[in-house]
Amino acid sequence: MTSELPSPPSDRAPSPSPSVSPSLALGAVPLLEPDRSVSGTSSVSSISTQSTNSRVSDGAIVGRRRRGFMRPQATVFADSARNRNSVMSLGSIAHVQHYFARTGLLDGKGAQLAKERKKRAAAEASVAIRSASFASETGSTDLGFSENGSILAESLLDSPVDREEEIGSWEFTIPGMLPPTVSTYREKPAYVPPPPDGVVLRRELREALEDARKVLKETDRGDAGDAELRNNTCGSPEPRTARPESQGFHEIEGLHVLDIITLAIRAAKNYYTAHENPQWLSTIKSEKQIRAELYQILDVLKKMASRSFSGGMRQQERESISSWITDIDKLLNIEEEQERLESDKREQWTWREGNWTGREREREYLFIKSFDPSIDELPPWTDPADAGPLPTAFLQTFQNGLRLIHLHNALVQKSQRHFGDIKTFHTDTNKPYRCAENLQYWIKAAQLRWEVRLDVNALSVVQGNGQETWKKFDGAILKWCKAVREEIISEWNEQQVQAKPPALRIDVGSVASEAN
């Protein structure tokens, strides 16, 4: 068996002669234009003739970033930044960029410029090392090095980024752009609603109760209402149609009642919680009872809604709501009567106004008697300089500090600012240290509540050490009374100046009747 020998390889096509013109590349897309000449044979192409340094230099020129303001591309703040007043008060991003560019706050510092400066410094250091090694090997000093190998400053060129002469001075303005010296800070004033006023809250409560009373009257369709409807129908020539009694009508009517009564409950709650003198209100009706009545009315409304207002309002539900409205009216009337009696009582106090020059102790004595809760008679207040041996009977009354504490707490309750009362004190004053502590409580409370500093040595007053101690104690009581009286009188004057606001209400029914 003879084996077949492999066929000899075919001769490869010879290389084209250098004199042959070059042809187009296979599959060239797109085809070259016919008028464009094809380069001849060359060991280095035209593209490769550019050196690496030339490409880097061109790239630096093309991609060079000019420092300064550039037109923003519809840039807005992030959602988290829009919610911060400190960010939005700076203005738009365009104005911030314009401001930093014109003022030069970021020239050569911060952000990307700082990174480029570090890279440039590292590159210059590497070039200096290579040049120094080359100079040491060749002994040449033509590369900008001195004899000792140090780099000459004038031999190295700055980066094109830092060459302001290449960039040139240019002005770029945008229509509507403010100069950088104009502040765009816009402070957004936070609206703080004023504290609720007692007169306004009382007016709103009375209006809400009046609306609730009208709604209950409209929904009352008892036997008396039907009889009146029949009488009106018989007496008039035109027959009247009966009121609809469908489930849809009851639901609409029930929702209207629910809205009006809920507004009345809300007005009552606001009046109770924001009352200026809750202790005074509790003397008329306790807070527990007031809350129980509110929950009872809410339970009535809940039962009405649970049955989808089927059959309309029931008589028991109507009576419960009507009795609650009547009780609230009585409470407001009693409170207004007490305020009137209190105002009449204040008018009888002579120490409120007038010229009391030379009779300061007499005026403060009447002031103390007006608010003293003690049942014991208060001795007259005489001047220590005119009195005999000290202490006087008046000063002995306040020596243990207990009566001063009760007087302080009573005045705090009479004032508009109910804070700073003394809650912890000694009622058993048989020990001297307890009396001294009571006086210290009173002195500290005078400083915190009435903002008056008293120079009194409590222990010396209790022990009765010397005439000077009693004179200081007398002067401290006089100073304290004057400060408290002036504050209370100023609060009363503000209440008198505050007029009752008008009830800005428009009765639709009365307007319609006048129009007809």
C-alpha cells in the first residue's frame, strides 16, 4: 500500500512593487472621496508624525478649563437642599457660580483645582529628578540646571492652565444676572400665630353654640311641627308638599348635624384648654365633669353615624345635645358675671392710681390687705425711723416668712402669668431654721417671678440681730410690694385696653330676606 504524498504548497502571491500606487483598503466604509489624494509610501504616516508631546499639548489646549463663570446647564438644587432655608437663601446656582467666579474666591484653592495642583507638582518633581540624573550622567548644563544641580526657576514653564495671558481677560454676562456684590439673601419670616385670646375664643364658642342650636331646631319635626305644617297648609290657598323622608335625605341631614356639632365641641375644647385662669373656671365646673360631657356628646354622634342616620335624629339624641348647649351657655354667663364683679371690686381699690408721694407705706399696706389670704388682722405699717423699738408688730407678723409665702402665691394666681409660685415651704415654724428657709424661699421666688432682688439676711431676721437688720427687712418688703403692684396694674390696664372684637358673621338668611 503506497502512501500518497502531500501536494506541495501553492506559491504565495508576491508582494506588490513599491512603485505601484496604493489601493483602497478592503471593506473601507465610507469610501474615500475621489478628489482626496491618497498619501504615498511613507515610513511614518501623517498622523503618526505628530509627536507625543504635540498631542499632549493639543489636548491641553483643547481640553483646557478656563477658570471663571460658565453658563449653567439648567442646574437646580437637590430635593434635600430645597428644604433648607440656609441653602435656598443663597439664590440660584447660576448666581452662586457667578459670584465665586467674579470674586475669585476659588482661584487656586479647593475642589478640582486643588487636585490638579497636586498632580502638577508631582509631575514637575519627577521631571526635575530625571533632568538632574541626565545632567549628572552627561555633564550637560543646558537643561536649566546650575552647577550644583539645582533647577533654575526661569527654565521651567508654567502650566497653560495658570497662564492668564493665554486665556485673556474676557467678560461674560447673562441678562438678568445680578452683580456679585448684590445680596440675594431672602429671609423667610416664620409666621407664628398669636396666642389664643380669651375674648375671641369665647365669641367663637358662642357662635358655634348658636349654629348648633339652629341645626337642632331645623331637624325638629315632632308633632308640634307637623300640626303647624297642617295649619299653614289649610290656611294658605297653595298646598305645601311634605318634607322628604327618604334615607338619602336623612344621611345628608345627619352629616350636616355632625359637622356643626363637631365644630361646637371643638370650640368648647379650645376654650377650656386655652383658658387664662383655669382655677377660676374649675370653681364653676370641674375639669372632670367638663370632659365627661364632651365625651357624652361625642358618643351620641357616634351612635347616630353607626346607624347611618336612619330615621333622622331621635328625640333623645336631640335632647342630650340641647341640654349640653344650655349648660355651656350657663357656664359662660356665670363666668362673665364673675368677671364683672371682679372688675367692680378693682374699681373700689384706691391704691391702683393717684398721687401717693410721701405715703408709700400706706399704699403698699392697702395693697397687701387687698390680697392677704390670712384671716388674722394685719397690724399697721409704720416707718421704722418714726417707730419706737424694733421690730414693730408689722415686721413680727412676717418674721417667720409663712405669711409672705401665702401672699406671694395669692398674687401669682391673680396675675396673668401663673408661674413661680412656692410649692414647698414649712408650715411648722417652731424651729428658727425653718423660718429662715421660708424667708429664703420668698426671696428667691421674688427674684425669679417678679424680677426683683432683695438684700435680706434671712437668719439675721429670724434671730433679730440689730436695728439695721429690721430696717433692711422693712425696705425689702416695701420694694417687693412696689414691684408686684406695678406689674399687676399694668396687666389690668392691658385688659381694659383690649376691646371686644366684633363678630364678623354674615347671616345668609337675613341677607336673602333683605334682598327680596
